[in-house]
Amino acid sequence: MNRLSLNQITTKSWSLPEAVRGCADRGVEWIGLWRDKVAEVGAAETARLLAEHGVRVSSLCRGGFFTGVTPEGRPVDGVAQTREAIDEAVTIGADVLVLVVGGVAEGDLRASRQRVADAVGELAPYARERGVRLGLEPLHPMQCAERSVLSTVEQALAIAEEHPADAVGVVVDEFHVWWDPRVEESIERAAGRIAGFHVCDQQVPITDGLMARSLPGAGPIDHRRLRACVEAAGYDGPIEVEVFDAELWRQPGGAVLDQVIEPTASTSPRTDPGVRSYGHAATSS
Amino acid sequence: MNRLSLNQITTKSWSLPEAVRGCADRGVEWIGLWRDKVAEVGAAETARLLAEHGVRVSSLCRGGFFTGVTPEGRPVDGVAQTREAIDEAVTIGADVLVLVVGGVAEGDLRASRQRVADAVGELAPYARERGVRLGLEPLHPMQCAERSVLSTVEQALAIAEEHPADAVGVVVDEFHVWWDPRVEESIERAAGRIAGFHVCDQQVPITDGLMARSLPGAGPIDHRRLRACVEAAGYDGPIEVEVFDAELWRQPGGAVLDQVIEPTASTSPRTDPGVRSYGHAATSS
């Protein structure tokens, strides 16, 4: 199976139709979609485009913000918005909805975490009835305050385990969890619960908490080890390349996707081609 | 006891003599010193100034970088430099030497962590013979790559526990560990091992991984809860206010220290005076 998936944030300058076509043209069979890009063309048209080009959705990003406040501090009904996102996932054929659970509300970290667990409990049956799996994604601790009070795989798993495995899983994103001294044992314990695997690298030093990523291979993350962990835990689904990188985003989408597919085309100085073998024709080893 | 300690990085514009005098003038009985500032006047003169002004050293910052590479990527003999730092701690009367253990060397996180454990094992007897306690300080995961492969209190404690409690302890810095879902239980387990408690707050969002701090009370950190944890674990030593904040650093040292002592003098909009009660005359409640 060709496991490479383009998370469309990586080619941010591309519209959804451009990204779907870009994948199809290059034999990339999977794509991770974002709701703001889907909204530009509508869910039905998105589904049509995907079918026309034979590209499948690895995940829809995102639901969440269950603690009731956006990163900018505005109030939000995360549960209601996530219900809409579940419906949208059904329409576009996404099996997984990624959840970014929300940051600290009212200065109370513990209560915020409880709100997240409660919201997942409320939404899990709704998602399961519709065949959509909720993917709890722990985010890097530097995003705890404003984006995600879930910071580790272990934490996400503790919430997921309260629900059937086909209703709630965890999404392992290298950038967010590579530093965690418990990440290996946590991934092992998450066997049967892994709903997605996202790869990228970290810029050093971090000069922007949200954007400090790069294409896999240019930073401190041991991609081989993390991939071995998720595979030992039984995950054999698509691998999304998801990169927030202002410099990369300024490049044309096609040039970016070429670098995702073919490491030797990368501008990154320390790229290790071996870490980017996802079964794609151009990268099989 | 007056527990307030000025970590001198907070008043970065001040020289060591200015900082010691500034503390004495305001009744601040403790100071946390940095080696670069000590070097400007020499260790013997530092000791003389401290004695003259009746100010005690809560900690000396820092030894470490055991993985063999500086944050800028240059080679360094961390063990040799830390021996020198231990000697300096003896001269200036610091009971605690803070350790920043170093980042990922040669892309191997696991091996880097082992190097840290080995270096601490090599240095612990040397420190203990001289009456200096090594304080392992876990740093925020966003500094894992280049500064510290120790990211959690639990991790630091696992290394410390291999040695006598008076030889190796852990330093709890709110900024670095507040987000950790295991921080409370880890601090509880660290009873008898806590070698220091550093307070500050986090800027939201993080736009610079090293500098994103502020005076306590302006951010998402629950200071009351963390202080209650370290005190329940038996820590009754000095509390260092340690703030990396470019805006604060541009202010004169005296104005900064006034804000540290007296929250109502602070320019931070969300300051909670109650979180800054360290027994200092101006802040007792």
C-alpha cells in the first residue's frame, strides 16, 4: 500500500481542488483535509473531487476546543462545532476526525481537562453511529495554554480508553510527542487505538511555538524509531506529512509536494532519505 | 523566613554587585546567581559582596551540558565545566548547583539521556564531598533538542534517586513543568529531593522558546497549586523568581525588582497578588 498522505496544511498556498489534483498527478493516494479549505468549495464538491481523482481522505482536521475558548480567547461551543465536523467527515468520506481539544479555560488546568473528557464522552456515540473515529491528538506542551490541555499520548489514551476503540483513538504526531520520555511505552499501550500518524521535524531552536516545523529529516526527531513504535502497535494506515513552516508555505504547492515525495528534492540540509519511505513509487526503498 | 529569592537573570541589566546591593536595599535575603555574572567580578569578590550585604545564595546557575554540545552546536566538556562550577559554588557559599543537562547529541535522544545519567554518576561524589547539591532541572520540552533531554520532574527524579539525597536533587521550575499531567504526583514522589523552586509565568502564545516568560500571575500557570505541591513534599527553602522576558530586561534592575517584590507595581495586567507571597515584608499576607 502507498501510505504517503499529504496533510494539506503542508501545501497551504494550494486550494483544496489544487491539492487533490496535485496528489493525483503525483500518485499520492491519500490526503489530510482541513475544514477551512473544505468550506471554500463545500463538502459535497470535495467528495466529488476526491472520487474523480481517486484520492482518499486520511483525516479531517479538526474538531475540538472543548474547553470553550479559541486560541484567540473567543468563546466557542466546541461540542456543537465538532458535531458539524463529524457530519462533514461523513460527507467527504473521512474515517478519522482529528481533535484539538482546547487550552486552559479560566486558569484551571484540571477543570479544563475534565471538560475535554466530558465532551469526548458526549460525542463518542454520535461519531460511532456515523462511522467516524475521533482522533485525540496530544499537542506539544508549548501549546497547552491556548490549544490543547492534552500534551502526551498517555493522557489522550486515558480518555480514549473510556470508549470503544472504533469510536475514539489517538493521533500520534512526531512534532508534538518526540521529546516525551514515556512516548514509546505509551504508543505500545495504544495498540488498536492509533487513528493516525503525522510526521515532520522540529526547527532548532524554536522561535515560534506554532510554526517551528520542517520536512522530516532536518531536525532532532528520530523518525525511524517512532515509526517502528506505531507499527509495532499495529498501525498500518496512511502516514501524513504535516508541516507548519512559513518558509515552506511561501513556495508553490507543487514544489512543496515534490519535496515531500522526493527527499533529494528537499532544500533541507540534513535530510535522511530513509526516513521518508511511505511506499510511494518515488520513495520506495 | 523570608523566602523570596531574586534569580539574577530577572534583572539582567544589573551587574552582580548591583544585584546584590539591590536585594540588600529592599530586604531580599536570597539571590540566585549566574556564572557569567560571577565571572565578571570573580568568585572571591562575589563571596565578599554577599557577606558584606548579608545576602545568601539560593543557587548557582549552572553546570551541565553533559551530552557534549552547547545550544549553539559547539563541543563542550560538560563534566569538566561542572567540576569547576562545583568549586565555584563552594567559594560563593551556594548549597545548590543548577544543572541544565544538555540537548540531543548526534540525533540520538536515548543515548543522550544515558550520557546525562553517567555524568551525574561521575559528579555526584565530587559534589557531595564539597557540600554542594546538584539540582537536576527538567526544562520545557521545547528546549529538548538543544538544551535539556530531561523534560519532566519524573525523569530528573529517576536519575537523582540513584544517588544520596544530599548529593543530587531536582529543581522544580513552574515554567518548565506546569503543563505536565504527572507533575503533581512527580513532585510528591520527589519529597526530600527538591533542591529549588523557581517561579514565573508563561507568555501566550509562545513566540520564542527561550524568552516566553513573564512575572508570576500574568499567565496560565496555577502558582498556588504548584507551590502547595512542593511544600507538601517538604520543601521550605527559598523561592526564586526567574524570568526570561525581553521587555522586562529592558527595564532598569531596580524597577524590575520592585515589581518582583510588590505585585501592585507590576505592569502585568492579570497579576494575582496572592501568588507572590514569599514572606517578604512587602508581600506578606
